[in-house]
Amino acid sequence: MSDSTTGPTSVRRWTSADLRELAWLFLRLGVTAFGGPAAHIAMMQDEVVRRRKWLSEERFLDMLGATNLIPGPNSTEMAIHIGYERARGPGLAVAGVCFIVPAMLITGALGWAYVRFGTLPAATWLLYGIKPVMIAVVVQAIGALAPKAARTTSLRLLGATAVVLAWLGVNELAVLFGAGAASVVLARLGGGPGKPTARPPAPSDERAGDRAAVLAPWLPGFAAAGSVTLPGLFWVFLKTGAVLFGSGYVLLAFLRADLVERLGWMTETQLIDAIAVGQVTPGPVFTTATFVGYLLAGPAGALVATIGIFLPAFFFVAVSGPLVPRLRRSPVAGAVLDGVNVASLALMLVVTVQLGRASLTDLPTVLLAAASALLLFRFKVNATWLVVGGGVLGWAIHHAGLAG
């Protein structure tokens, strides 16, 4: 390549002006990047490839492929990759932090408002309208992912088995790793789920970037049920950030298993509220951690949870580069990823049904969810506008006295 800034062996020396430009770009994107990871990545492509010409199209796609092969939120990792490409270690830190911080501050402010006003009718009924929309958004994400994740008969059978096991209460990590192992066995027998691709495809819609899979074991925790501590909170979110691929809604399953079922720190309703707030704000969905942390331990908890869930992304981007081509070419690694991806989709489906029970509580919420699904599937309305509209309708339904 003629542009030395785009090659893998770049020798370009960065300057303080580069850091300032990175900071400004990703602070702005952090405030305006609504619509999910695919939308975030499209905005980054427009800025760094088309407008600024920092990267070639090929280099950008290689970096996008890398984010699909390591744990963490895809769009945040793209920001970190771009920062590293532009200004090495300092750029990595500046771009990642500046993309995360605006969403963290907005979500933290909403966490404060929820704690302060959450029992008041206005706040309660805004969330009353947002929750059904969220169910429709998750269903739409599953529908977008399903053709790619369950693209063969073997993968569809693995997915159906994973649904049954998850519904029966089998540990989500056992389901995911079991599917990965089964996929490798099927591949060895010649009827495998499919060959690994040279490069993961770019997301085709606003939720297609939400690919969820697990690569690392679920690390043993030291948080005790019934006692919220900052170290325990940090550990819960650190291990969550270390094992999740993408920013898929399988995050719901892990938070529900840890915070609701195992530790008893939150109710299911609070978790749904946290996910809804994470959706209505710009930036990565993982800032749900900020909201949860504030609910459990105030401002310190919000900061600790946010650092915990995003810290692995910085680490994995920094160390994974040389390994990515080998993983991409490995038939075994490809088969494992096929299996865990379809199992993750199954896990998302089961969690959606469980959360739907808590969200669809009367006729207005059922109708709102159905209308949202119609708008998403038939008219491709941006999910962000639906979430905002759901909040407004929730408030209106309450004031009209139509809620059940």
C-alpha cells in the first residue's frame, strides 16, 4: 500500500495533534452513535476511510474481521483498533476511552435519575412503554442473526438442542461449550456445520453486528450473594467482558444468571430497566454496566462496573493481532465458533421469552410490542426511534388511564 498509515507494519510517527483529533472524533461519535454496533461501525468507516483517509477499505475490513474473532463489544473494539492504528498505545487508550465516556456519563445520569425518581409515575411509565419495544428489538436481532448462525441442518439441530437445554436450566456456559465441541465432532465426521470463512461478513443491518459467542471459560467469582461490594462488582463485570463475543443480547443471560439468580443483587425487573436504558442511550450497549453499577453501589459502583466490563476489550485488541490470521484459517476454531454462535442465538431466544413474561403484562404492552415488531420487520424503522417512541407512549398511556 502506498499509504504508510494503513499497512500492518506502519512506521508513521504519531503526534499530539493525532491524539487531539482522535479524542474529538470519538467523543463526537460517542454522543451521536445511536442504532447499535453496525451503525457505529458504518459511522466510523465514513469518518476514517472516506473522509479522513486514515485507512484503506481493505485495512478497515481486516480490523472489522478481527473484532469478530475476539471477545468484547465490536464497535468499541473498532474504535480501539483505529486509535492504535493512528497513534499506537496512546491512541488505543484515547480512542477507546473517548468513545465509552459519553455513553457512561449519560447512562450514569439516568442511573441517578432512576434511583432518585424511579418510583415516581413519570419515570415508571416511561419504562413501561420502553420494555415492550425492547422485546421486539431483541426478536428482530434474533431474526437477523438466525439465517447466518443456523445456516445448515447440523447447526439448526444444535440450536434446537441448545434451546431445550437452556429452557431446562442447564448452565449457559455448558450449553455454549457443549455446542462448540459438538460442532467440531460433526465437522470431523464430515457433516459439519460449515467451513470457516476467510473474513467474517460485515453487518448488514443495525443489529447484525451483535454477534454473541463465548471463547473463554467462565471464571470463578468471589462475590457473595446478598452482599454488594466494589471488588465483587468489578469481578462480575470483568469476567462478563472477558468472555462475551460482540455486544449481543446474550449479555442479558449472563447478567441475569449472575446478578439476579446467583447473587440476588437485582430483581428481573431492574435488569430489564437497565437493558432498556442501555438501548435508549448512544454508544455501546455494554454501558448497561454503568447503570447497574449505579443502582447497586452509587457513583463508585458505576465507575467500577464500567471499567470492569470494558477493560478486557483493550487487552484483547492489544494482544490479538498476530493470532487473528491463524484463527481465521483454522478449521477447528471455525467449527467451534459456528457451534457457540448458534448456541448463543438459542440462549438469546430463551432469555427473550423469560423477559417477555415480565414486560408484557397487559393489553397495551402486548399491542406496543406487536406494533414495534411490525415497524422493525416490515418498515425497517430505526430501533432508537422506536425506543424513544415507546417511552413517550408509555407516559401517554399512563396519563390516559389505559394501562392495565
